[in-house]
Amino acid sequence: MFAVYASSFSNDDPLSGLVLGERPEPDVPEGWTTVRVKAASLNHHDLWSLKGVGLREEALPMILGCDAAGYDADGNEVVVHAVISDPSWSGDETHDPKRSLLSERYQGTFADVVAVPRRNVVPKPAGLSFEEAACLPTAWLTAYRMLFTQSGLKPGDSVLVQGAGGGVATALVTLARAAGLRVFATSRDEAKRARALEIGAHEVFESGARLPVKVDAVMETVGAATWSHSVKSLKPGGTIVIAGATSGPNPSQAELTRIFFLQLRIQGSTMGTRTELAQLVEMLDATGTRPLIDDVIPMTEAQRAFQAVADGDVFGKIVLTR
């Protein structure tokens, strides 16, 4: 079958290890099923995999991709949940110390067919296209959990989304607006600030700019570059939900005094559960909210898609189709 896979690692030139070619169809263990992929979306995770982050050399060659939508073995339209938990685990999959993502221990979704546990397929509503559904399992699920499970926000509250432009950030802006929150967003890029307004932000600001009001919560995926601003933007008792650190994990100013004096809460968040993915799908189906897609590219031209992610020239999600 056709697949897009990592054959080697390079921190300086990650795309040098990207191969488009033939791979064997996946084995299907007991309790698993196959999904014939119609659409799959890119994440920074795929680029990091080519640098050897979260992927062992002995696992190569590894088909990349966490997200997919397609047809299961019975012909049903489904969305794939990317978190693979231990078969003996019960409860929140994100707490399983043995969990992994597709394309880490098990072959990923950038292929004609992917094998997943049966419990990892979620029905896709007819109103969602395969391309839209393929955006949900990583970036949009991460955003959904940050906003609706981890933050404590309720309709009418205010939220700051740092670094508008990436897949998680655009999902946060869109979902927060759909949920009745007052949405502020930041970006270094003027064009991305303008796009953030278009997709639902009430007000946008340059990175680091002082906000007109303090907010109830900050959604943080940038890390070191925005951490101090995130802390300073919160009301007393407010919450930072952090699910990434693309600019680095070690801010020069931790702002510990401000954190304890204002009794701020720091809440980590990672991916989401199958139940949350199903709830996210239902929310989009009910509200008409849809993922923002930057570009749809044939899987046979995946090199171009990876280059766009590497260049940072993306607003929303890039989707690969078969």
C-alpha cells in the first residue's frame, strides 16, 4: 500500500528522512480493526517524529500521521482516535502511563490503511466531510479538552489564546467563540491576527501586548516566549491551561511570586479521551462549527505539505487526501 513514512532522523534537515512509497498492509491484532483512510491531517508531531522526538530508531521505518477519517472494515464512516492505551487500562486514556500515539509505537495514518483498536473509532456524522473530520483527533481534541475539561470556563467568561495561527490555537479560538466565551488572541503576525478575528476572536493583539482587561483563563501552547505575558494577563484565581511549548519549555521568568500571590492555577493538558472526541464531533455536528483548513493536498504530494508546516506558513490545518 502507499504510505508516507520516516526512514531516518535528522534534527537539521528533518525532511531528508521522509519517504513516499510502498509499505506492507498492517497486521490486525485481535480486538483491532482497519480503517481505509480518506483524509489525514498533519501536526507538528509529524515533523518532530522526523527529528527523532518520541520515536525510537528501532521502530523505523514508521508510517507517520496521528489523525484520520475514513471507512472502517464494515464500511462505516469513522474518525480515528489517536491515543492508544494499554488493553488493561480503564478510565481516562490520557492518564495511562503506557499510552502512545499512532506513529510512535504503532504505524500511523498517512497510508491507504491504518489498523487501530476497535474502541478507537468514533462514528463520523454525514454533515462532516472526511477532510474536516480528519482535523479533529489531535489539534481539535487537544483544544476541546483544554477549554471544556481543564479550564473551568463557563459561557460569558473571558479567555486569551496565545499564538493564533497553529492548529490548536485556531481550534481554541473557534471552539471558544462557539461556546459563548469572550475571546482574545495574540500573534506576532499581522495577517494571522486578522485571520483570528475572522474565525471568532473578539479582539486581537501583538504578542506581549497588555490586554484591556484581565482574563479568566489563558490557553498556552507557545511556552517560554509567552509565559510571563500569560501569567500577567490573568485575573486573581485565574487559570493557565498548558498543552505545549513550541518556543521552549523553560521561560526566563517563571513569575512564581505572582502565581502564588494571585492564587493562579496552572493546569497541564494532553490530547483527550475517546469520549471527548465523540463529544467534540457531536458539538460540531450540532452547531455547524467547522475546522479551519489551510490547504488540502494529495497524500502523494506530502513533501509539499511537510515543508509548509516546517516553514510555519500555515493558518489552520493541512489535510492529506487519498
